[in-house]
Amino acid sequence: MKQSLLSTLFGERPFPANDLLTQTAVDRLLRLNDRTEEYGMVLTPADARELVETRGHALKETGRIEIGSGILERLIAIFSDSPYLWQANYAASLHRMTEDFYRLKNELPDTVGDDELLCELKYSFDQRCRGSFELLEGVEFDRMSRNVRQGRSYREGREIETDLYYVQCDGDEEDDD
């Protein structure tokens, strides 16, 4: 098997610059604890580092690349208030949702933005699947993929009342006036 020049020089270890990028990403995730602890959930430094590694593996597995911080911060911000997440399953759920996001991203047209997909996943996870990853990864992913293959919107087959959910998911707030 042919060994690349980079792996000859650096072994299986990533570039030293990647260590700095990884630490920066970990620090950014840990800063989100200020926001998520109001829901009773925080990441440890080890949790955050493993989540960054999961993102890297998911990107490699799906053949995707990202520039910038990627989706982890937005994923945490959007899912932190889910009634189906609590401290005991928080980190594991974020790992799984990260993998699910990139897998589904490959199934959908490139016109579907990351934030749109994250909000769709949140809606499906909370409202349709009631916190069940098995339903999300099975029934919901199949519905979305089938719709795309048949030339329809991936959202078809859902309830209409989700417009309000998307407004809330996007961070906009309704006026009570």
C-alpha cells in the first residue's frame, strides 16, 4: 500500500496546526455551557473534544468538507432546549445528531442550508419522533429521502403548523403586543 508523504512525515497524527484548530473549537463549545446550563446540560472539556472528533469523523465518512466552525455550535444552540435531552444523555445525543446531520445532508439537495436542516431535525426529533433516534433515523430520514428522490420537497408529509416552530427555531421571537 502506498504511503503518502504527509503520513510519512507526520505519521497518523494530524498536522500540528490541527491541534490548535481543535482546541479553538473545543473552547468555543465550552463557552456555550453558559447558555446550556440553564437547561441543566453542560459539556466537559473531554465531551467537547470528543464531539469535535466526531464531527471530523462524520465529515470524512460522508466525504464533506467545512470551512469555519461548522455546525456544532448551532446544533448545540438549537437542541439544548429539547425536552428529550438531559445531562445523562446530552453528549451522546449530540454525537449521534452530528453524525445524523452529515448523513442526511448528503441525501438532500445542496440548496438546503445547514440552519434549515438543523431546524428540520429539531422539529422531527422533538415533535414527530418524541426524542427517538430510531424513529428519526428510520422513518423520518426515509420520508425525507423518498420525497427528494421523487422530486418533492423533503418537508412534504409533515403537519402544517410548523411555520411557527421555524420562527422559534431561528431565534426570532413573537411579539405579545
